[in-house]
Amino acid sequence: MRTYKGNLVQVIVVILSVFLMPGVGAAAEIYKGPILDAHSHVGESFDWETMVSVMDRNNVSRQIIMARGYPGPSGSKDLPGNDDLALKLSDKYPGRFLPLVGMQRTELTGEHKWRNPDAAVNALLKETEVSLATGRFRGIGEVIVRHYAYSSGKHAEMENPIYSPFMLRLSQIAARFDVPIVLHMEGEPGFVKDFTRLLQENPRVRYIWAHSCGRSKAPVIRTMLTNHSNLFCDLSSMTNVGETGYGTGWPRMEAYNALIEQNGVIFPEMREIYEAFPDRFMIGTDVAHAPGMNQKNYGRRIQRFRELLAQLKPQTAAAFAEDNAIRIFKVDR
């Protein structure tokens, strides 16, 4: 996918293509319907009243929340969370926060634990089964497979095998309880190849590949969605609204990485994919750290998504905004 940086002609072509497409475009009325934030987080330092306030101000009906079990960036006071915290938040605001069994866990640090699960990993897998059996969790995630560092610390840079005994056992659990798995994996070719094998061998599992399918380019996303009906994508951290964090500031720009929009205009090749697979994408903000949970940061991400949704067919926009997440996570309307 093109980045359109430094090429005014290409940017003009993108903008014109949007304006000339019947019924959609940057000139269309901004999408005003409710949004289900299908990729968000919670930690001990998050202020719950602020979370509800920014949701209300931005017409966000619900959040899928995943406890961030890792400490915040070095020197910060951004404390980690756990599944009990996510449940307490869910209980305090019924129907607003829908927790997943968290997988950003220190027990999973080190690829050798994925290849040869130790006692701690085995205990985590058993704990996951017990948690899902309560019916209070909507899925599993976020499983950190391939992650680029944006801070220091042993959990900043992660490179774990997607096709491994740990992931195979986790997939079996997901299939048994009929819940999706959210995973973070940059679209490096070797990882994509191994993920293909996991998808093929576990057709009953709904895999949600976060961040626009690992920030992959359009042909890769199209091929993966065509070949695997159990694959879904969320668009969290993909709004180009000036953040310097992971996924928008491009901590490492690799040959296989791509953006989905520039200055509020969806790239044509991505819009084509969205219309071809209207039931496979979801919206998410991915606010992973407490300092970012405020109206300025959260609000501009939601606002940008509303601008992008306005460039899609109305039925596609509604599916992305809420309907797909309701179906994939089996959320009550």
C-alpha cells in the first residue's frame, strides 16, 4: 500500500476518488451512530469515571476491555491491571464494559514458554478455562505475538511463535467455549505463514487480528480474509491523527507495513476491501495507558473513525461501528 507521503498528486487522486464515489466520501455527513469500541484496555491507574465520561461524550455504547498486565513505560506510574479489575469495572457499569480473559501476562514472557509451556503457563491455561466457564468473559486477548517496542523493558519487544503448543491449546479452549481470540501480530511474512496454518487447523475459532491485520498491506489482507472465513480484523491504533505511540507514529516502518488512511481519507485499496468484506472489521481505540484515557486523545480517535465511516456505504459503516462486534463477541443488543 502507498503511504502518499510527499506526493501531492497521489493525495489529490485519493481525495477525488472519495468525492466521486456515489453516496460516500469526505463530503458526506459524518457517521453519527453508536460505536462499540472493540479494542480497549484497563489498568489499575485508569480512572473509571473518566472512561465512562469520554464514552458518553462520543456516543460509544460499549468497550471490549482487556487488562494490560504489563507495567507502563519506564518511569511512569501507569500501573498494570488484571482480570479481577476488568470484572469489577464491568460490574460497576453493567453492559458498558465487556471483559476478555487477559493475555498480556508476564507468565508468557519468553518464546520458549510458548514452545514448551512451563508450570506457570499451564496454570494460566487452566485459569482461562475456569474464567470462561463463568460466562462473564467475552473472549481471550490480547495475545501478544509479534510486538514492536515503543518503550524500554523486557515486555516492550516481543517475538513469540504464533504456531506453537501454547497457541494450539489456547485455540482449543476458545473453540470449546465458542469465544474469539484477539491477537497482536505484526504482519511479518514468516508469522503470516505460520498464522495461516493455525487458522486452517482451527476453523471453529474466531481469530481477531488486531490493528488492521497487523498493519498488513491490502493484498495480504484480502488474501487472508478470502482464504479464512474465521479471520476478522479490528482497526485499532490505525487512525492517523497525530499520536506518536505505537501504530500511528510508525516506530519501525517495515516493507510489509501500511496505513489505512491519510488525513481522514481512506486509501482506495482499503475501501475496496472494506466493501468486499463488510462483516469482517471492527472499530477500536486501543487506549492502553491511563494518561491517554481523556477526551482529547480518545475523542479525536473516535472522531476520525466517524470521518472514515462516512466514506463507506451506510450498511458497511453500521457493521463496522457496532454490528460486527456484537456478532463476533456475541454481545446482547
